[in-house]
Amino acid sequence: MKPATCPADLGFYMPAEWEPHSATWMAWPHNPETWPDQDMDAIEAVYIQMIRALAAGETVNLLVNQTSESFLLKETLKNNALSIENIKIYVIQTNDAWIRDYGPNFIVRKNRSGKKQVTSNLWKFDSWGGKYEWELDDRAGTAIMATLGVPAFKPGIVLEGGAIEVNGQGLCLTTEQCLLNPNRNGGLDRTEMESYLKRYLGVRQIIWCRGHIEGDDTDGHIDNLARFVNPDTVLCAWDGDASDPNHACLGENLKILESFRDDGGKPLNVVRLPMPGRIEGAEGRLPASYANFYIGNRAVLLPTYNHPNDKAAESILRKYFPDRDIVGIPCETFVLGLGAIHCVTQQQPLGET
């Protein structure tokens, strides 16, 4: 691949998350500073639940920092009655667990024989505008692609995986507060950023949402706000309580999505996804949102918060994924790290590498 050639020119595009995976990538949690004053056993237990649900339908690739940790992880999996048949462990160093944001952004194209070919974009990562340590995370995507033996595209700008959401058919959701933030790329303007998204994700139209929910240190990742569940339907996080600080932001995004028309004049089916109420941490409100779900081959992992709206969110997802298990993953403790299920997973589409 010529460095000056962009993926879209070669027929590559980012597929939707519900399209078939060959694997899900995760980084085993190892940084206690991510969950201060918490028992890491409780965090590992959440991972075990996620791995159990996903490994029934696809390979789960786990990153650890050292060879010694791989032996300990194998024992942990064995002690939890998890077969390692669909679980692979790789020694690739990371600073933290949020692989959605620093892992490879996988893209695909159909080759001459009609089969899908897989590669990725390796965007730069700077820990959401330099908020935490990130040097190991920034190198992890390159190490993963080297493990796969596949050359990758390097767009040359900062972009996190949780900041983009696609329907696999030309539409991309994102937010102004994140992608146009001066703490990423010095503040690219909208025209420049749209050019990058179109050239590297293979999308035609970008829907710009706004704002962020309280407690979100990512400056407004879309995976807490709005998510596609099929090419025409987007779930929009919504809080009907006008006194809640999230109400205005979520209401504005609802209007943006409801007023959108694609290049053929067709509107989106916009469905309100309730919020799980106010979840507090030591330093204030936490960024809890049901929109941070993850779509696997056979299961959809839904963050739950012991709130009455857990059932409502589950019911909505069940409507759009009737052939997949909707698996609730308790995140009341997990979200103390300021992220949830989607943040710690990264899908690798089915195809030849």
C-alpha cells in the first residue's frame, strides 16, 4: 500500500459493529490507578463475564504486559471454567484497558474473488488530549497489526475509536466537542476532519452531534450518546428529566438525528434509549450510559447499573437483535474507571488478513 493512498481510494471502509467478527480484542486490566481504591478482582470478574459471553461466538484476543501475566491469566480463565479454545493471549504492553480508543480501527474491502480483505487504520492516540500516560497505548495498535502480519494505514492524526460510529453503509456519527477539540490535533476544522473520515473510513456523510454527558473525560465520545443498531436505526441516549444536566445535550442530539436526511433524502429511525440515572463516584458524577453496549457475533453486552431502566434498555436491544443474547454486565463498579463495555472492546471484522 502506498502511504499517500487512502483506504477509500482502494475500496476499504469501516463495517458496522453488528457485521460478522473474526475476533474481539481486549486488554486485560492491570492498572489499579484506573479504578482507585477498588478491588481489582471485581474488575476482573466483569472481564470474565464479557469473555464468557463473547467467546461462545468468536475468538477473544487478550493483551497482557508480560509473559508472566499470561500464565496467571490462563490460570484465572481455567479457574473460571473458561475454555482457552476461543481465547488467545498476546504479550503487548499497554498503559490501560481502553482498547477501543487506541486499538486498530479495522476496515475491510472485497477482493477480486469476492472475499473480504481486512486491514486497519492506526490513528494516533494521546490519551484524550494528554490527560493520562499513553505512550504504550499509542504503540499497541502497531504491535497488534504486526502480530497479524498485515500492513496498516497511518492517517497521521489523533482519533479515538469511541469517537466514531458507523452504519457500514456510508454514515458516520461523531461529536464536535471531541473531534474538533484543540487538545487533539491542535483543532482541525470541520472540513479537514470530514475529509479524513471520508478518506479513511469510507463514509459519505458525517452527522455531527454535540456535547457530552457529565463525568465524561473523553470530551464527548459518541459511544455514550448515540449508536447504530442497523443501517437505518440509531439509539439516542435520552433523559426526560429537564432538571438533569444531561437533558439539554441529549435533547439537542435527538433533534439533530431526527432532522437528518441521507443523500437520498431518507430520514433515520431514531429511538430514545433511557439513561441509568445518576451514578456517583468519589469526585462526582460518573459517565454511565446504556449506549456503551458492545455487539458481538452471538451476544450484545449491555452495561447495567441496578436501575429500573436496565430492563428498558435490555428490551430495546432485544427488539433489534432478536437472534443474539442480550447479556447484562454489571458496571456500577466498572464505570468508576470512567468507561464501560464498549470502551474495553475492539472488533476485528471477518475476513482475510
